[in-house]
Amino acid sequence: MKIFQRAQRSLFGEILDWMLTPLLLLVPVSIGVTWLVAQGIANSPYDRALEHNVRTLARLLQREPAGTPFVPPVALRELLRGDDADHVYFQILDSAGDAIAGDSDLPGPSTEERPAPGVAYLRDAHMRGQPVRVAYLWLELGDHVSDAARTPAAGPGAGAAFALQQVDSDATGALADLAGAAPRPRGLVLVQVAETREKQSVLATEIIKGVLLPQFAILPLAVLLIWLALVRGIKPLSAVEARIRERRPDDLSPLEESAVPLEVVPLVSSVNELLGKLNDSMATQKRFLADAAHQLKTPLAGLRMQADLAQRDNADAEELKKSLKQIGRASIRATHTVNQLLALARAEGGVGTLTRQPCDLARLTIEVVREMLPRAMERSLDLGYDGAQPGARGVELLGNATLLRELIRNLLDNAINYTPSSPERPGVITVHVLADPFGHVLLLQVEDSGPGIAEADRELVFEPFYRVLGNEADGSGLGLPIVREIAGQHRARVELEDAHPGQHPPGTRVTVRFDTAPD
């Protein structure tokens, strides 16, 4: 049930709906319960008065001498006559069901009821078309007085009890003529006193009015207080909103979690986590732009210088050819740098996480080795593959084939660039793919016979554009950073070690360890 319909969901409105809807649904329930309680409260004193009256009437009947007719005293008849609001009826029946005194048309109790002498009972009935409340008891007459009939009543009917006691004291001298009055019988006698229920209804109505009217007056106040409490309760959210709106566009510092309620802390923590990711992304973009500008500045400056040299008036054909050769080398280097910068940006952007599919690492490695063979042969390098064959058990992993090719290509590119080689003494580069299907491990290794990487530099070489001092090899310093970034996208670790420990040169072994266990 929605009390307030809105085009867009509102936290304030949702809470208000869930608080006010049960409150309004409880109103009719409260009215019904109040009605039942009021009826019980209103009936209780009149029921006790009726019980007292029937016991008093029974006591008067018991005190009459045996064999004498029973005639109610004048004061008793006046009391039983009732008032302007209600009528009072009484009846005395002998064991045969014949009327001894009172109103003969007063209905009796159920014939299936098993009477207990001296115990007063209550029931609802109708008398002359009106609902009445009846108190009745069964009286066993004898030569002695019943203790039950002698028991005095207490409670709200004390005034009536006092009047009936006065009647009881005058009963012996206040008999009136009652034609056809029967003598007092022996045996089980039914004594009943009934009263209409007008006063009970009026009292119940007054009780209901006294209880419900204040509730209807308090209900709008309760709604107002709930509204104010909600406004006060969501005020911290408004404060967080204001702090976020006041921030500068470049301010990605985390929000203060101690200034918000406990229930809002998870939301603020999520926002802080998002701000951290945005900060890292912006820092990556800024670093990429700075690195790209720095790395492209050198080859572009070389291109311009060689172009100026080629345009000299006194330049001969040999110098012009040399300048064009330098321009070609600089353009190749610039193209390579741009390609690696794009590869690094693509890896850092997490493109590989978007399209994952089963990839055969052995097949991809063999394909890249074949692509790199012409370049390796130009440098007199012995490039080969020694490992698991495509389709072998354990060589498949979930990943992005394009990024995995980029990873293998950069490893081979680094090995080709940094491995000295000559026709007389060719360098050696070997690629391995090793699978352990039981341990869910897949290894990609690239070994070379180059000078190796000092232990102090093995962590630094993963920083973009870091170059080992004293190494004149042609490279951009982006190969290993790209490898580590792509490996991280595939739950893999990159390790560096000497390929031939104890030898000179020691060479380098790069190991990429993939975890092929199911997610």
C-alpha cells in the first residue's frame, strides 16, 4: 500500500510509507479491541450487582418458614422495578418448573445444563423483545439455610446489597397480599433476576468515546512527529550531499566516514572506493600522456634534425642517403613506441577482462614465435620453441587471446633486443610452455643468452621507461610493464631469474606463472 505515489523512488517517502501504512491499518484494529474491552468493563459491575441481587432473593426465600407462601417485601419490589433506563425482572420456579413468584414469561436456562446448587450463573437472553442479562442460581430448600444463599456479595453492587439487607430485616412484617401465592416448596428451586442492558450500552459507548476520541486527536500529531523525525534522521545524508557538491572537480580525496551515521558508512566506503579507482585511472591517463610526450619527443626531434641535414645545399648523395636512413630508423622507433604505449594503455584499461574465452597457450606461443622468426634471423639469433604441443592437457586457460599474444610478443621483443648476437657467435632464445594439470599451473618461459638482469634491477625493470644503465640496446622500456599488466589481468605472476646461473653471461629467464584453477 502506497500512501504517497511518486514518479521516482524516494528514501524519505519509502520510510514514511512503511511507517504510516501499519499505523493507519492498526486504527480499525484498535477500534475493535477497544469495543470489546469497553463491553467487558461496562458489563462487569452490572454482572456483579445481578449476582448479588439473585443471591439476596434466594436468601429471602430460604428464610421463609416452611409451608408459608412467599411474597416479596414492598421495598424489594420497589428495588426490582428498575429505573427510567432499564427494567428489572425476577422469577422463582419450583422443581417442577411452575412459577412461585415473579415474571412467568422470563425464559429459563438450557434444560441440558446440570445445575450446581448455590452457584450463581450469568447468561444473555431476550425478554419481551429486549436483550437482557440474566443472573440465576439453583437453590436446594430444606430446614436449614444454605451457606451459598447466606454469602454476602461485594463490589459495585454494594448499594443494592445494603438496600436488600434492609428489605431482608423487614421481610417478616411487610408481606403484601398476593393472590394465588404458593407455599414455600422443598427441593431444587430456580431463582432468576434479569435486567435490560441500556445502561451497559451507554457506559460502553462512553468508555469508547473516552478512549478513541483522544486517539483520533493524537493521530495527526503522531504523523507530524514521524515526519519531523524522518527529516531529522536523513539530515546526515543531506550533509554528505552538500559536501560532495562543494568539492572541486579535481578533488578525489575520500569522504570522511566518521561524520556519517553507521548505516551510511557502507555507502560512503563504496563511494570512497570508487573515488580511489577514479584517482588511479586519472593518474594512469596523466602518466600515459606524459610518458607518450616524453618518449615521442626524442624520435620526432631526430626526424626533424635529419630532415634539416638532408635539406642542406652542399649535401652530397651519400650524406642524403645517410640522413634518409636515420629518418627511417627514427620513424620505426617512433612507431614501435606508439604501439607499445597503446598496448600498455589497453592492458591498464582492463580490456582483457571484457572478452574471455578458452585459449590454447601453446598454440598462441608457437604462432608468435613464427611471426618473430624473420626479425630474429636478421639479428643472427637462434629462436626456437621447446614445450607442450597444442591441444595437450593443461595448456588451455581462460583469457583474452589478443592480450596474451601481446604478452608473448613483448617477451620475445625484449629478448631479441637485449641478446647480443653475431653470425660467428649467435645468441640463443628458447620459449617453453609447461603444464601441470593436476596442480592447475601453466608456465610460459622465455630464456635468452644475454647479459642478464642484476638482482637490484629486477623489480625496477617493471616500471615504465626504466632502462638498465650501460645497456645500449634499442628499446622503449615498456615491454616488461606491459607483460606484468597483462599477466595481472589473467591471474598470473611474472618472475625474473638467471637462465644459466654461474655462467657468463648468465642470461635471463622470464617466467609467467598462470593459475588455471576454476574461479
